[in-house]
Amino acid sequence: MIYTVTFNPSLDYIVTVDHFKAGEINRTADELIYPGGKGINVSIVLKNLGYDNTALGFMAGFTGREIQRLLEEMGVQTDFIHVSDGTSRINLKMRSDQETEINGRGPKISDGDIQKLYRQLDHLQEGDILVLSGSIPSSMPETIYMDIMKYLDGRGIAVAVDATNDLLVKVMPYHPFVIKPNNHELGEIFHTVIKTKDEVVVYAKKLQEMGARNVIVSMAGDGAVLVTEDGEEYRASAPKGVLRNSVGAGDSMVAGFLAGYLKNNDYREAFRMGVCTGSASAFSDALATKEEVKALLSRSEDCFE
């Protein structure tokens, strides 16, 4: 079974405004409302690709109930912990001449709420996959990713981690199955600027030396790189398409990689699936569908080395 954890879910209110002007009344040309949060995005895309999974995390208030309702309407199984202090956040994402985001803060998570999450994690079994992804509320310990991986260490659970800076670095001793920084985040970890795929490979291998098993590095329009635990290096240029929405593309890459690996037990094919799934989301107003991913897979073979 696949489980995702989203510590700070959101309702994403996505609006299109033609030529937004600050300080003036602007009217929307289009509006969309989706359940959001990186782990939730992974859950939605996995379900779209035909893989059942359970979304875990914390919910609060009327927004939390709506996030859960929307997910269940999409067919995603949920087992959220409902907390009493605050409401789940609303994130505003505006598409105009420039993309702009305003993200809410989210509810307060108590120690008791965190212990409830650990009790849920006790139900995971050998061979299960756990996805830890996204930011954490300020009320939670900054070591929560590491704490969870330490707690599950030795149980045969494959953990995928998509986080930044210390959240990511601190899990390395517990050998995450796959991590997915982008090239800018990878550069921040090592206090450098990474622009080329050759540079990505060098620093991805440094993360492997620190403990990561497989490292995918996304590079937006410049493609992506995978360095595997088998010592293989795979590179991809970005499939061709019109960018419509950058939100959720990285999460979709994680979902696609996991789906591809579960299907073929092959890292190259998992990489192809990941890149095409991420691109399919970027080329869509919503998150990638199975049909959109299949279409990209069929015409993107020349993107992969």
C-alpha cells in the first residue's frame, strides 16, 4: 500500500486574472478550487494513474472538511487526523502576466496530534511505500521528517521524501528510497549554484554518500536527472508542450516515478514515467491524468538518454 503524509494541507483557490494591476479592483476570468499540499498532490496523481493509496495528515475546520470531501470525491482514500486549533489553510494562486501565490499558515498541531500520526504509522507493513512531502506548520518540530524515518527504520518501508534544506538533509542517515530536490534546492544544500546536468550528477552523488538511495533532480524546462542506487545515471530533456501550470509538477514527478517503478521494477522506466507525469501536470490546468501521461510517453522517447 502507498501512504502519503501532508502535514499542512490546503484548499488551493486558483484564479486567472487578465493583466493583474496592484492597487486596483481586478476581476477573475476563471476560478478553480482544488485540494492542495504536496502529499495530497501525489495521492491524486497516483489515483489518476490507477494506484490506490491513502492520504494521511492533519485537517482542521470547515476547510479541512472540504479538502477531505473533494479528495474522497476523486476516489482517494483518506485517514486524516482532525485537530481542534485553527483551520486548514487556503492558498491563493493567481495566474496573470506573472504567477503569484499567497499561502496561508494552517492550524496548530499539538503533541497529542503528532502521537496520533505515529499510531497510524504503526499500521504500515513491510513493502509499503510512504511519501513525506512538503512544508510543516510552525507548531511542529523541525525534525519531524527525521523523527518519522527513525521511528520506521528497519521495518522494510520504502520512504520517498520531497522536502528542502534541513528537512531533507536530516533524513539521509535513514536511507530514503528516493528523494526529489530541484537543482536550486540541491545547490542550496551545498551552498553553490547548479546549472548543468553534469553538475547535478556530482551533487546528487554527494546526497547518495550521505545516505539517499535514489536521487531525482528536476530542472524545470531543462529536464531532469536520476542517479540510482545501482550506479546508473539517466538524463532527460523536457518534453515539449505549453506550460499552463507549474503547481504540482514536482509532486506529479514523484507520483509518476513511484507508479513506474511499481509497474516495471525498473529505474529507467520509472524515470520516464516520472518526467512525463510531471510534464503532463505542467501542461494541464489540473494534475496529470493517465491519458495525458500516456500521450507524452508515446512521443517523448527521444527526450531520454
